[in-house]
Amino acid sequence: MIAGIDIGGSTTDAVVLDVPGMRVVTIELTDPVAAAAGALGKLVSECGLRLDQITAVAATGAGARGLPDTLLGRPVFKVDEFTAIGVGGSTLAGKESALVVSLGTGTAIVSVRPGRIEHVGGTGVGGGTLLGLARHLLGVSKIDTLEAMAARGDLSRVNLTVGDIAGGPLGDLPPASTASNFGKVGSDPSPEDKALAIINMIAEVVAVLSLSHARACGHKDIVLTGKLTRTIQFARRFAHMELMFSRGFIIPQHAAYATAIGAARARPQ
Ligand SMILES: Nc1ncnc2c1ncn2[C@@H]1O[C@H](COP(=O)(O)OP(=O)(O)O)[C@@H](O)[C@H]1O
Ligand SMILES: [Mg+2]
């Protein structure tokens, strides 16, 4: 069986699909070879497999370039990261065509159609930005702490809305839509308000960019993958934007590990 490994900027995921229920492990290590070897070793030991049952390792992600041709004696083949994102997101969502948006350390946007996977855009605003701003603005390093704070936050003390400026809707923009993230400089927000505003700003940037690309590429469905999809307020903000723009965001099961799954399902190149 094939093991898919995604060596990302923040985490390394290793997955095997051919065991009941699929199995995945995630580790956080900065050295790509140590991360990949550690993830593969942990995966086989947790699944009760032997290493020689892994016929090949399909490696992708920013750290895959540095991997040798074998890992713990198993042959390695590299899978282009955008291919892995596209295959992973679209197959998990059961869609032949979709815009797949990987919400990882940064954000990558991939168009998937039968026979054609294309990297169409992205932004450096992503999960790394979320943790970086949390650390710099609030002194908070853990995503769980940030989420707990954000649950008690109030956006209206940080963001300027269309209603604040115009006193009502502006053209097709409802009064609650954001006119300026962090733009309400006249009020004194709490750390909890700022925590929510950071998450919200990143969700809005990524959602608006995804919607623009979906429109430009003619995609009806937008599939979200990567570990940022687990952040509750983040997912909630996407649900809100979906209503505003009448286009569907899908967060499939196993979205957090979609890129490793895509690597395991992609063909060697
Ligand atoms: N348990 C978690 N561990 C690490 N990052 C997490 C976790 N939950 C959410 N995140 C967010 O997800 C981002 C990493 O997403 P991931 O899909 O692992 O990206 P990459 O493939 O670039 O490593 C982090 O920057 C962080 O904002
Ligand atoms: Mg990843």
C-alpha cells in the first residue's frame, strides 16, 4: 500500500488509505527528513503494519523537495503540491470539478476539472498569519487559546461596517458587511475582541479571494482544506459569506489532511 506524506510549513501529515477507516498521523517538526521519517514510522506502528507493507511513499508539500529517493528503505516519489491539493480536495468532496482552497500556513487556490488541475492563485495571508498576528498583537501562541478568547469577542468594537459609515445598506452590500477590518479606531477593544477580529479578517480575505477565483474560473463549488478549516469561528465566517455570495463552501470529512490524501491518490510523475 502507498503512504501519502505532506510535509507542510507547520505540520507533516502521513496517511494510509487502504486500512479500515483510513489512518493518519500528524507531527510538528521543522526538519523535513526527520518529519517525514517520524510520521511514516509513527503511522506504521500505530496501524500495526510492517514497513515492508508500504510499497511506496508519495511525498508532497514544501518540504518534499529535500527528501532522498528512499525513506526508511521505502521508495519515495514526489507529487506536485498543487496536484495533491486538487486531487485531495476534489475526491474528498466527491466533485469532478471544483475550486479547491488549501488553508494551511499560507493559502493556495487550485482549479480542478476532469483531466486538468491548475494552480490559479493564492495569498500569503493564511494560518501562519493568524498565529503570527496573535503572537504579535496579543502575546498568544496557541490556536486553542486564541479560539477560546475569540468566542467571547465582539467584532463591532474593532471593525467598521457599511452600516457604521452609510447608516444602512450601500448598493448591494448589507449594513453588516465589513467596510474596514480593524477600521473602528475610535473604540477601545478588549483582547477577546481583537482575537475574533484577527480570525475574521483572515477568513474574509481568503473567502473573498476564493469567491473571485470561483467566479473567474466558472466554478460553482469551493472546497476548503487544510488545518485552518478546524477553527470554528473561521468556518462560521465562511458560512456567513456563503449566504452573501450565494456560492457553496464545502468542508469535506478529513479536510485537514486532504493534501496527504491527494498525494496518496495521485499518480507518480
Ligand atoms: N492543531 C493544529 N496544529 C497546527 N496548526 C493548526 C492546528 N489547528 C489549526 N492550525 C492552523 O493551521 C495552520 C497549518 O495548517 P496546515 O494545513 O498544517 O498547513 P501546512 O500544510 O502549510 O503545514 C497553522 O498555521 C494554524 O493556523
Ligand atoms: Mg499541509
